[in-house]
Amino acid sequence: MSNQIEESSSAPAAAATADGRPHRKLRGTLGVWGIVFVVVAAASPLGVMGGPVPLGIASGNGIGFPAIFVVSTLIILLFAVGFTALTPYVPDAGAFYSYIGKGLGRVTGFGFAFVALISYLTLEVAVYGLIGQGAQALFASYGLPSIHWGIWAFVAFAIVTALGHFNIDLSRNVLGVLLIGEVAIVLALDAAVVFSGGQEGLSTGIVTPSEILSGAPGIALLFAILSFIGFEATAVFRDEARDPLRTIPKATYLAVILIGVFYTVSTWALISAVGDSKAVEQAQADPSTLLPNATEQYLGTVGLHIVQVLFVTSLFACILSFHNIVARYVFTLSNRRVFPGQFGEAHATHGSPHIASGVDAIVVAVAIGVAILFQLDPVTQFYTWLAGISTVGVTSLLIATTVAVLAFFTRRKRAGQLEVSTWRAFIAPALGLVGLVISFVLILQNLPGLVGNSTPIAIGVVALLVAFFALGAGIAARRPHVTLE
């Protein structure tokens, strides 16, 4: 089997079928916008507007929160400068852990591969709790009988699993339609608020220094950074992208800028819809009602119903995006001989990681079943506990990637082989690293609150991530033949 993997890992998919060997390369026709759809859908714009945004207003810096999105966008863009500078030196799909391995070594790279895998898997599983409860509430609002959230979760699971079996182009088309719908309704609300002048005039908090620095801007930064989780997909889908050396950098910058501008403008409009004097009070009283109430006021009952439906489809799009990401992690790690080689086979017709997708589906089904068996609350327990894992894990992944960029180009400079500018190789990544480290410290400080106000669970989250890092690093250390490329 090892010889098969070594020979076929560099062979095109067509050649792999000629002599009966399994496919080891994924196929797709993702362009810049196709990857952007996957990335932005993973960020779940409508879900963020209904969740982290009201929380950021309530417990962060109030009406100055939109300005924090500007700051977080700059941090992620600074990260992207170094990330895209290193992209030409990382020829294979493998996402951030391949970049980490390039700069910090094979063992460290595989350690963070396992951190990334558990982080994205737990986030995928966690959102099933949200979509289960969301669908339950949606259909109950129309007078239909209340059905257990787990049933709705498994309905979504069945559809996601089916789509994950096929070529990424199908998921791209589905995500594109759903994404356009959720973005359109939020932009309609933004326009209605702006043209009406808002409840008390358009908010001035975004440009008022005293408001931007009021309350707890650090907590606001935490929620803003979390809203960008998922943009690693620009690297994950490398093998399925057209001309990846051009597509990945363009998609990365475009996705980050679009997400940042969308959140900034829409958060400002939402505050304007409620009024500067009332926004914080209403967000603190019940964060979940801020977006629906504003939608009903400015777009009417029809608009409210549309938002309720699109909130559920937004969560579905988020799950589908992370399912595809996790499947490709399993696929790539299998072709690196970390997992059984069969998991790294691509479908002969669809060019999809169908076996890896199935493995992911089995784990997800078991997790949902366990949650139902132990009667966990789908949001306050199932979602928050698992989302805490992904929050810490992904942020640590971004930090490690940035450090790897700095380490890699430092070696190139010492060897007299630095082909990129000092700005791309050192200055931008270093500035981004400062912002990411501050965000990471804030996340750890507030982790108990993110996991149901439980210090033991917060400690368990960190311990789990450390254990997965040790597992991945240990496998790489004991198997010298396991490579990142």
C-alpha cells in the first residue's frame, strides 16, 4: 500500500485509473468566486448577525462595536499577507498545517493538523445543535407540531452527507444560492435602515473614539475574530481550484474583505435600526431578539419570516462548508499515511473524497446520537461546549501559521534567498501576530463563559487540544516516513 501511495500521490487522477490504482487527487473547477462562496458560507453571515454581533454589542463596547470589525479585518488581512506569501512554497493541499510544517518542521505541522481536525470537526458537530433548535422553532412558529431538535439535526445531516459524496462543484452551487439569499436579506435590512434614517438617526458610535474604547473592547475583539472562522478553506480546496497559485491569494483577500465590510456595515445598520441610546440595553436584555425585531420593524412580517427561514439555511450552509473541510483534512492526512490509505481515495467519477466524507459522517452521527441520549441542551450545552474547542483551536492554528511564516522567511533571508518583500515576509505577519495573540489571550480569559460558565469544561477544552497536538506530533515522530508533502 505504501508504494501505491508514493507513486500515485504525484500522478494525475486520469493516470490513476488506467492501471486500476485508486484515485489520490481530488478534482474540481473552483474559481475565485467558488472558493469565496465556500469561505463566506462557513462564516455564516446571517448567523453571525443574529449571534456574535448582539453579544459583542451587549458585553463588548456597545455602539462602538462596528469599529472593532474594522480592526479584526485588518488583523486577518495582515495574517493573509504572510499566508499568501508562503503559498507558492507549499505545493500540496493540506491547509494551514502544511504551512506550519514548512516553517516549524514536520512534527509540529502534524501536531497542528490534529488540532485543526478536531477544531473543525467539533464546530461542524456543534452547529447541528443550532440548526436542530432553529428548525424546531421555525416550524413551531407556523403552528406545526413541535418535533425534537435531534430529528431536524438528522434531516440536515442526511442532506449534508449526500452532498458531501459528490464533486465540490455541487456543494459550491448549493452554497452559492443559500449565501446569496442570506446576504440579500441583511443588505435589504441595511438599505431600509439607511434610507429611513434609523430609529434615532444613523449611529455615530463607529467614528466616536470614546464609544469605540468604552466598555470592554477586548471582549468585542474576541467576538469579531470568531466571526472569521472558516477562511482556511481557501487553502483546503487547493487541489480542486483552477490555477491555485493565483486563485488562492485572490480568494483569500476577497473573502476576508467582503466578510469584514459586510459585518462592519451591517452591524452599524443594526445599531442604527434600534438607536444608539437603546441598542446596548436591548442587546443585554435578549441578544437573540435584536435582529428579528429590527427586521420586523423595517421589513415587516414577511421580512421576519424570510429571516427565520434563512437563519436555518445559513446554519445548513455553515455545516456543509465545514463538512467539506473536515472531509478534505481526513483525505489529505490519509494520503500522508497518517490514517488508513483507503480514506484517501477519491471517487472515480466525482473526484470527491467520498470515503473521507463518509468517515466524517459516521463521527457526526455518533456525536448527535450521544447528545440526544444524554439529553443535552442543543445550544447551551451541545453547541457551546463544542464551539469552545473550535474557538481555541482555530485561533492557535492562526498564530502557529503566522510564526511559521516568520520562521520560514527568516531562514530564506539568512540564506540570501528571500524573493518576497520585507513587508510580506516580516512586517505584516508580525503585526498580525500581535493582534492574534491579544485575541487568543482574551479567548482563554473568557473561555469559561463561552462553555457555559464552567471552569472545569474550559480546562478540559484546552487539555483536549493539547492531547490532540501531542497525538499528531507523536505519530509524526514515531513514523519518519510520514511526510507533509
